[in-house]
Amino acid sequence: MHRVKRNRRDENVIFKELEELCKSNGYFNVIAFFCLRDNSIFFSEFIESKNLTHLYSNERLVRNEISVLIGLSNKAGIRVNEFDSNTFELLVNKTEELLEEIHFSFLPALEPNKGNKIRELADSPFMNPSLIRESIFYSAESAFNFQYRDFSKIKYQNDDQWLRTNKGFGIDDATRIVDTILEIHGERLNEFINKRRDTPFNSLNFIDIYKFKISDIIAKTGMNNVVIENFLTSFLNTHSLSDFNSIDDFNPTRAYPIQKIDDENYLLFQWYNLVEALYETPFFWFINDKGYKDEALKHRGKFVEEISYDLLAKVFGVNNLYKNVEIQSKNKTRLGEIDVLVVYANRAIVLQAKSKKLTLEARKGNHTILKNDFKKAVEDAYDQALKCCDYLLDSRNIFVDGNGKKIELRSTLNELYPFCIISDHYPGLTFQSFQFLTLKTRGKTQNPIVSDIFFLDVLTEFLNTPLYFLSYLNRRVSYTDKLMTTNELSVLGYHLKHNLWVNNEYTRILIDEDYSIDIDASLLVRRKNVPGNKVPEGILTKFRNTLFEKMIKEIEFMEQSAIVDLGFKLLSLSEETIEIVNNSLIELRRRARIDKAHHDFSLGFDESQFGLTIHCNNDTDQLAHERLNAHCEMRKYQEKAKEWYGVCIGISDPMLRFGVNKVFDWVYDSTLEKLAKENLKNRSPVDYHNKNAIKDLFKNKSIPGRNELCHCGSGIKYKYCHGRS
């Protein structure tokens, strides 16, 4: 995009100039060019992240900007006519220049010699209406196009009969037609690419890519032409655009994106706009029907709860999930309700769902209305979740699921995660949460996760096991005050690549949008059957099929609070430390298989804030447990650690047998002090980065007398410890 001169002009003046430009002969072809350049993805045999980098370029027009151009062009009337190749490039350049100037006009003017004004804006950006508008209009899209399409089927399945009666098509018909239009666009695009090689760039007719006929859809689907025409008519732009006078005014071409060119031909510039309209527009039809409005509202509220439940069930299974949980006091007084409750080992997720959109006035920068919208969409849900977390921690309360069945909590809850979910795209949600939400973290209740169902869908897609999912929540909420981002997808993308961890020395970290690019590519493979890698390179691939990954899976399978705590700690380790643990496991098992004897190793992490001991033997459970318990207690004392974890695996069968944890403050103990000093005499420093050093760790030490303390540091006499192996 061309750089504009920094002489600030009034936004309305610029917008009017842009409106005049959109009336130019052949401007529809300019819009088609922008759609091709900025919305299309090109790849050869299989898709890679590099094929999507242009979608994150500052030179690209975002879809909201292209929608403005579509709206202004339609305001002047549909004119799909021949264009002047001599003015094409001029129109493109001038459009980019004006759009950038509008963007620049949003930024508040800073007075000379008042640099502290920048600090004020950085600390409280939402105090400035222009920056409110900027963050909303240019915010990243929270939903993928295929999510809108797929969720529409679920959202309106209970409204199908109304659609058939009043609109002449069902929701399955709608999604089938939408998919077919995309297929037609794809074919036209490929034809265009093949033809353009011999045609001068400024003479290309880009509009043909985005045209289609009812007969084209019939040829591919065999559907009734009346049903197709009913659908197209329902999303046809026939609304007045006289009130569309600024970029964030209501733009009817967003809600009704199809244009009819003539008796046969239709035009759709942005397929994304159509699936977004399919997801959002029908609800407004329903509420305009006074006889159906209440039923539609009931379906809308139920939808976000049901889909949240179904998504979380993919991770935790239905046995760990409850919906519409009523909380009662011991005298059966109703205290509250949890939309979806997840209980896994000693952790819980308290999900509260809302169906609230960002209103038009809020999008225009009205601070009061914006805060009011945010309160209804997020803050109220957060307050409800907090109260329910408090109720969950009170053992006197009674919990009953939606079927009237009493819920028995299997263990004491150590961590509770409030999860606030909304059903629609809420522009700037992550940034608004950072600015507006007053955190009320207390005790075992963590900071909240705030997202829409589209992000929850992605989160459950990639972190599809309880330990990986909860581990991410744990770290994400612990960095609430440190992470600056415009989109939760960026944080997840960073985590999948690098394992989310922020050094304590940093007060604020900015995570750029393009960290989600690997997620974009992998989801196209998963959801659109595009050839490529289904899993982004990073934490989900680095230790695939290793002993470390096997141990994590077994920890999840056991679902014991003590051992799940260990799983959390292991997943929080750096890649380098995980490799040390994995190499140590390999050597431990190798030696145990050779001599069938007991072997073990211990590691301290995070400057001895916590540690891990692993025993490998075929002892009876009682003896193995006593030995592991004593060893962990001694090592925790020796390292003065806050937490120490231990697990025992078998020799012939390397399955995880059981685990112990020692989580309590360090206190001086004369007996343990003596044991620790004895153990230190038998230890030598180990370079865990050296595989040979790891092997040396397991070499046999001199055998003590039967009544002497065992050399492993367990604090048990040798005859009762390694002497019985």
C-alpha cells in the first residue's frame, strides 16, 4: 500500500472522496482485483504456512476495508461494465492511498513537545474514541469461514422448519449452496490463473472469477432451482445504502452480500461475507416475526451452551462434563447455575455462555455503550462464574445436573478456571478484556479465559487431551497481565510452537497476529481437506512417540490428582528440559531391562522450586510405594523445594504404576537433615545436557552394607531398598 503524506485530513472528507472514486467506470473490476490479491491462497502440491504470509501483510486490505468498497460501489448502483485499462492501476493506487489515510485519521494527534501523551494513550487506549474504533474495525477476524458454515447448521437446526416455511429453503440446503458457490469460485479462479499468462495485467477481467448462475449450482448439486433462487434472493442486496456514510456505519452488503447482475448472473465478491451472513442474518429474520421471536431467543441461548458442551466433550469425555448445573444450598435454596462444568482430577472449568453482539454505536467508539456491551457479554458472565467457583469450593452445597441427577465431586478442587464464552464475533474481544475486565482472582480460582466459540473450537481441535488443554489454560491465565495481543489465536499459535512461558523479568510481552499462521494452515488441512500437515510443528510434534509423550498419555489415563499435578509440571518445562527427562527415561529403562534391578533418577527444576524422581522396578506395590515416598521426601528436603513429585514404572511393562507428590513448605527436620548430608556424599554433579553423563548417572555405585543407608538417597536401609531388588 502506498504511504500517504502525514497531513491529517478529516475522515469524512476522505470518505467522501473514496465514495466518489468507487463510482468510477470499471470500479467493480478493481474490487475483484483486491479480492483476488488479498483473500486468495495459492499453493502447488500441498499447503504450507509460507503460502499464507501475505494474509498478514500490512500491505493487504482487510476484509472490512474491501466490504466498504463493495458497499460504496453498490451505493452508486451495480455497474459491471467494461473498464479502461489505462485507469485501472490509477484506481487501485488511489484506493489504497485513501484507505490508509482513513486509517491514519483514526490515530489521535499528538501535540508537539508532549511526549508523555503517548504514555497516556498506551496506558488507557480506550479512553480515546478514535482508538476504540480503530481496534474494532481493523481487528483480526475471530472466525474461520468454514466455522461460520459448520456452526450455522448447528445454530439453526431447531429453526429449520421456520426457514422452509418462510424462506423456501432449509439450513442444509443453505450450506450446500454456499459450498457449491465456493467450488465454482475455485474453478473460475483456476481458469483465470491459466489464462492470465498471456494477458497484460491491467487488461484482465477479474470480475468473471466471482460470477455464477443458478444453472451452475444445479449442474453440481441437482437441487431444485426454486430452492436455490429462494436462498439467493434471501441474501440479495436490495437494501438502501443512503445511510452508509462512514466506514463503521451499517453496511447492508455485509448482511446481504449477493448481487444480481442481470436475469442470469449473480456476483459474490467475498465468500467469507456470505458464510458470516448465513451465521448471523437469519436471527434477525426470526426476531422480526413476533410470533416466533421468543422461540428463536430460546434456541440462540441453547446453541452456545450445547456447542460449548460438545466441543469440551471432545477433550474430556462426557463422564467429566455436566451442563445446566444447578447449585443449591444444603436447605435446597437455589444459589446459581453453571452452563457447562468440567471436572477433571482436582481441576474444574466453570463455563458461562452469553449471546451478545457488539452494537453499532459501540463500534463507532462510544465509550459508555462499549463498556455496557462488554458488561453484558463478558463481565456478567465472569461475575456469575466467580460466584459458582465459590459455591463449588463449599462442601456443604449440592450440585444437580440438567437431568436432575446429583453430582458427586470425586476430589477436592485445587484449581478452578472461569471460562466466559460468547456466540458471535466480538471485534477486539481480547484487547477489550485486557482493558475493561477487573480481575478478581482469589484463592484457588484463577484468572478468566474470555473467548468466543470459534476460539474454543480451535483450542479443542489442537489441545484435545485434558492435560494439554488444562495445562494451556493454566499458563494462559497466569500471564493475563503480561501478554498483549489482538487475538487469542496468536497466543495459542505461539504456545503450539514454543510452549507458552514468559520470563519473570518481563513485565509485558506483545504477541503478533502472525503467530497464528501455522494454525491457519493446519486447519485448512483438517477442515477443508487441503493436502498438508495437520499438526503445526512444535510441542505436539517434537516429542511424538517418545517415552516422555507416553508418560504424559498414561498420566492422563490414570486421572489421579497427585499424578495429574505432575503432568502439569512436565508440560510446563522447556523443550531443552523435556529432552533431558526423555533421555534419562531411555537410559533408566535400558539399564532396568538388562539387570532386572531397581533403577531411579531425580531431577530438580526451576532453581529447585520443584523436582521429579522416577523409580523403575518390579517390586510389590507396597514396597515400591514406600521406597518412592521416602526417596521423594528426602530429595525434597535436600533441595529445599516447594514441590516434589515421584512416579514408578515397571521393568517388563513400562506402564506408569502410580505416583506420589509432596507439596508443602520446607521445614527443618533433624532426621531428614542427616539423610540429606549422607546422600550428598554419594552424589556427584551431573551434566544433564551430556547423554554420556546421563548414562554415568545410572552406573552401579559401591554397594553399602545391608544395614547402612541405601546409596539411592531414599533414607531406607539398603536391605529394605535396593538390596531387595
